[in-house]
Amino acid sequence: MSADNQYNPELLVRRFCRLYGEGGVSILRAPARINILGEHVDYVSYLPTASLPFGSHEHAMTMAVRPNENGKVRGASLNERFQPFEFSLRDIQLSDDGQSWEAFVFNRPVPAPHWSNYVAGAVSFAQWKFGARIERGFDFLIDSTIPANSGASSSSALVVLASAAIRRINRIDFQLAELAKDSSQAEWFLGTRGGSLDHTAICLAQRHHAVHLAYADFRAEPVRLPSERFRWLTFFTHAADKGREVMLEYNERAAVSRLMIPALIRDLERHDPQRFLDWRYAVTLLGHGTLKTADSLSGLLSQLPEAMTLDDFRQLHPRTFQECGAAFPALVNERLHQPLKIRSRALYHLGEVWRVNDAITVLRGAQKDQEDAMRKLGKLLNQTHAALRDLYEVSTAQVEQLVELLNSDSGVYGARLMGGGFGGNVLALTTAENVSRLIDRVQQEFYLPQHRDGLREGSIMVSTPGDGVSEISAGADKNSGSGFPEAANSVKE
């Protein structure tokens, strides 16, 4: 199935006009994010981390959208699970005293779970960044073949689409890299403080390529990905609960990675200057792709404490603890005395750096022997899954059952949990000719015992690498009042 026939544009426009009235309609598309390697490292600051995602050619979220002059944002979905909503631009109260975006989002109550929050976050960030230039609201209708809460980033796709829409409707120029960065920060509106992996992949994806995202210098490079013979399948296990407890789990890992580990490493500079210099040198080499530093880096990280409470951390690093309290107030309030794992999280990060580096080397030589390259890539998938399970502890019993089933198939090169974890999608690499047989087997052995039909419920995606966010169709001529600027402001570069 191609990206062009995964949805019915006439139906989408017809339903949109039934909801909001006749007139010009534009349609934006954001692909499902499929991350091959480099999970849970986009918020790591102390290592030169990277990821290797692509945008699905076959699966995406589409937004039919039109500006309005009443200053409201009105949203609906073809999926009846997501009820229509509306809010006014005036409802969003931003401080006019130069308050930072972080201060705004983390000094306010976390909003109650609702899909409108992803749109409100995008609109709020645009208002914070562009001020009075945000004058017009918009009406929109969503269609999607990305399962919600699955690890394929349907939420980030919605944030990117809303971010693009509010800019284009108000005639604000932007670059795709800028849109990705802004969208990642906009999603903090929901109370999490994740990184930019999902949004960057959604914005910068290219057909037949993965995107090598290097976070240390915000570099994104296309890497050719064999796609004629091979397919990437994602199988949805169960929804990753985005409730309070799981949000705390996400934020715990982000706080440990972003703030606590770097502060503990800086302690070396005072207590063991030579070891600190060794660390800096090894990290520099790693950033240049020199992997012979592996033993020295893992040895240094193994000296980190196994676990530490935030209360103990406060005694050692009061200033960094204050930063933690500002960014993760619920975590500090509810887990001040609970030991947070340190060493295993750091060893996971380092291992993922090596695996992404290995994958890039493998793919650059893939034209010589694609079969051998994909087998090596599959082994790296399995290694990442084991580390996500054992070191990062984000797997579940259902996920483990499915990974074991997939890896028992002789036509599967590798499989792993994809996304934030605690449920969601499992990613598998296989051949085109094995797709139907593999889907049948997973249906019989995994979905059917749960009284589920994986295909009918939309829990199975078959993907090849496709393009990023773009405008793919319009329901009326450019001059009919759609309100979108011309090509100079096009989403697609």
C-alpha cells in the first residue's frame, strides 16, 4: 500500500466540510516514526548519542485543516474514540515578562489526559515564540493509520502537524529542522520532558533512507536503507499507559540521564582529575566514531553508584537538584526518598551509542552484500531489546512474549521493543516474501488467544522508508480561501 492510497482524501474533505462548512481545505501528512536503533538517548547530554529512525512510507497521520477568523482551534478525528474539542487562543495565558518556555510548562498543573493537549501544546509554544503574530486559529480533522499509544509516535505526529498548521495559517516561515525542535519542546506542555527523536524523524525523513540523528551537534544525515527486499513490521502489543505512574517512570529516566549522571561525572573533576581527563578524551574519541574506547568508558561508568535517592543527590548537588525540581516537580514530590537507578541507565546509553555506530558502518557497506548487512542489523536490534529489558527496564510480559515469538521465526532477522516502552509496538525486520506468513503466525499465536484481530484493529504496520511531513493534497484551489501561503512557506523542502 502506498502513502497515496492509505486514506481517502475525498472522504476526509467531505467529512471536514460537513463539520466546518464549505470552503478551501488543505491536507498535511506526517509519517509514523519507525526507530531502528537509538532508543531513549535523545535526552542524554553527557555522551555523543545518536538514533537511526525513518518515516513510514505506508503509514501516517493526515490533517485536513482550514484557518478561521474567530481565534479558536477546533479539532475532530475520524476515530470516534477521540471526541471533538475546541479552545480559544485567548484561553492560553502566557506571562509577558520574558518567562522561559520551561518555566511556563513546568510551573503549571499537568493537564488532565486528553488528545487536545498535544494540539494545545503546539499552539501555546507558537504563541510563546511568536507572540502577536499568532492571530488566527484553525479547524481540523484527523485521519490516521498509526495506532495510538503504540510507540510509533502518533502523539508527536499530531504535535508536528499542529505546529506546522498554526505557523502556516499565520504566514510564519519556518525550516523543517526548526519545526522539529519547536515541536519537541511543545510536547513538554503535557508534563514530560522528552527529546527530539520523534519530531526530527517525522520532519526530516527521506524516501529509501534512514536518518542518522547525532544529538551532540544536532546533525541529521540520510543513510541509504535497503528497502526492495526487506520490510519493517510493527506489531502493537498493548497501550503504553500515559497515566501518572508511567509518566513518572519516563521522567525518572529523563532526570537521571539529563541531570543526575552528568553531575556525578563532573564530581570526577574534583575528586579524581586524571580519571576525569580520561573520560573527556574517551568521549571525544567516541564522538569521532572511534570505538576502541569502549572498555575505558564502560569502566568509568561502572564506577557510578548503582542507585541514589533524590534526597541524597540534593546534598551533593543542590543547584542541579533545583533544576530537577523545576523540570520534574512531580518526580521530586513523589519520589524524593525512592532510590533511582543510575549505573544501569548509563551503561544502556553507552551500549546504544556503540550499536548505532555499528549500524551506520554496516549500512554504508550494505550495497556489497545486503543480506549480510541486514542480518548484522537484526543482531543489533536483539541486543538493544535485551538492554531495554534488563538495563532500562521498560519492557512488559506481553512485549517479551511477542519478541520471543518473532525471533523464533527463521525469516526474522531481529526484533525489539520500539518507543518509550511499557507496552506499545514491537519492531521486526524481515523480507518482503515473509510478510504474509509472519503476520498470519503472529495473529494465530499472539492476537487470537487474546480474542483480537491484529489486522482489523490496525495493530500491524508494514513499512518501508518514506518522506517526512508534507502537504499532500488540497480540497480546493490555492486561491479559494484556504489561507495557506504559497511555496515559499511550504512544509516540504
